[in-house]
Amino acid sequence: MSEEQPQRRRMRMPWPTATVATVRSLYTMRPAPGPRWPLALQAGLSVATPIAVMTFAGLPEVGYQAATGAFTALHVAQLRPGERAKVLPLVAALLIGSAALGVLVGPSMPATLAGLVVVTALASAVSFGFRFGPPGPLFFVLVFGISAHIADVAPSFSAGPFLLAVAGGCVFSYLLALTPLVLPRVRREPVRPLAELMWPPVWDAATLTMLLRAVAAAVVGAGVAAWVDPDRAYWIVSSGVAVAAAGIALQRRVAVSRGLQRAIGTAAGAGLYFALILVPWAGFALAALLGTLQFVIELLVVRNYGLALLFITPLVLLLTGAASGDIGSTAVAVERIIDTLVGSAIGMLVVLIPGPRAREQAVE
């Protein structure tokens, strides 16, 4: 008998025990791999600064658009600052590319639905294959969806200035991510070459299963969204991807357990958004709120991703509403909660896709 067989037997647990473990995981905080507040501060300033500066200049809508690029700083946080300097340009390029594709297909609903699947597949392949880590493909899908939605509904929309604002936000976020390099001790840290960081990609059975689940969530989500809520299909798809592709557990029971964590976090975040819009956020106050949400997200994302989604959800909804001129709508809040529940349910079903018959592992 191999060593793997008894290990797999030990990991089996009865449903009541698994249920208790699932409930505990909702509030259990995993140890962070290192200090998180510097990264959290970078992420928060990446959102708040463009909005505050452009509000002062009398162009708050440009600040909201530029803040979309702030998601750059959320990626590859597990790397040293010098290594992030080499990898983050790829992240920024993918975010800008996602935004450009969203702008291109936004006026066409069929093209937008197809684009959601394409972006999910490409972003998942890159994120999982190159081990970007949390938050995985989620923000690439969201940036595509946000851009498509804004291009479709925002009055007097202009593609060029919008993409320029997003690119500017990505660059600003990138520069903030490099600020630790001003310290001599940080510059002295060993830095692996880009080829070693990015090549070869990892295409093991676990990675392929996670990719399959993400694409399945996008395909099913796009199909359901065409019937349930085509105008906000990206939120249904992204909610499904957040549940299905945030991590992988090769045993189905554990996969469903992890999916439930993401579903609860996403749905609770929609409820938080509903509460926040009772206050008329605008200008500097909105900049401070969004920056605070981003700060908290970065503190939590590697410790409890389900809890992080509690803050990711209102951040994205408020930012999208501000950029499209539709912030604070109660009707939109209700629709978002419905979209979230639908997408989360799809993600829960998708995690039932069987994983490879191998020793259980997790990729967060």
C-alpha cells in the first residue's frame, strides 16, 4: 500500500464533521505569509489617490475610471518587491487588454457574453499557470465586465480617454507597488530573473482542473445571464468564477465546502453594498471609502478569501456605479444581490466537476 492511500483515507470525514469545519472556516484567519499593511497601503492609495486628485481637478469621472487600474497592486503579492517590479507589468498589460476588449464589445450583448468566456479562459490560464496567487482571474474578468458595461451605458462615453485613464491607473498602481525599493535593504534582496519567475508554466492536473472549473463557470454563467440579467452578465459570471476558481480541492466534498465560503462572502458583500448606498457617497468621501475597502481587502485576501469578498463586492459595485453615473441605486443593489446569488450557485455547481485522482492539494 502506498503512503498516499492512508493519507487520502485520513482526509475523509463524515458530513457533520465537514459541515462544522466549513462553518469554522468562515471566520478562521490563516497566518499571513508576511507583513500585509505595506501592500494594503499601496492598494488603498492606488484607488483613493486618482479619485481624489481628479475630483480636485473637477473631473471625478476620470478618477473613477483610473481607479480601475488600481487592481494591479493586488497581484503577485507573494513576491519580493524587486520581483513584483518584473511581473506586474504583465498584470497591468492584461488588465488594460481586458478593458480594451470590454470597450470593443460592450455595445453588443452577444459579443460581451462571448468575451466573458474568452477573458475568463485566458486570465485563468495565465493566473493559474504562472501562479499569480490571490485573487486569481477575478479582477481581469471584472475589469472586462466593468469596461463593457460603462461603454454601453455611460453617457458621452469615449473609448480613447477611458482606456488612457485605466492605463494611467495601472501605471500609478505599479509605481506605488515599487515604493519599498526606496529602502536600501529591500534593494539588496535577491531577485530572481523574469524567466525563472514566469517559466515554465505549471500545467499539472490540479491546475488544469481549476482552469476547467473557471471556464465552466463562465460558460454556464454567461448562458444563464443571457436569460436572467443580460445587462449585468459580468457580475453573474465573476461571482461564479470567484466561487469556482478561488481555490481547488480535489475531493468534491472539500471543494463544495470551499465554494460555500466564497458564495457566502460574495452574497454578504452585496448586502454590505446595499447598506453603504444609503449614504450619498461622492468626491473625496467616496475616494476615502474605496481606498479603505481596498486596504482591508489586501489585508484579508491571503488570510480568508471569503471574508475578503465581503469587501471586494461593494468596492467593485461602487466603483462601477460611480464610473457609469449610476451610483446609489436601490434597484441596482437588489439586482446585484440576485446576480450574486445566481453566480454563486453556478460556482457551487461547478466545483462538483471532479478533480484529478491524486493527493489532495490546494492552490490559493
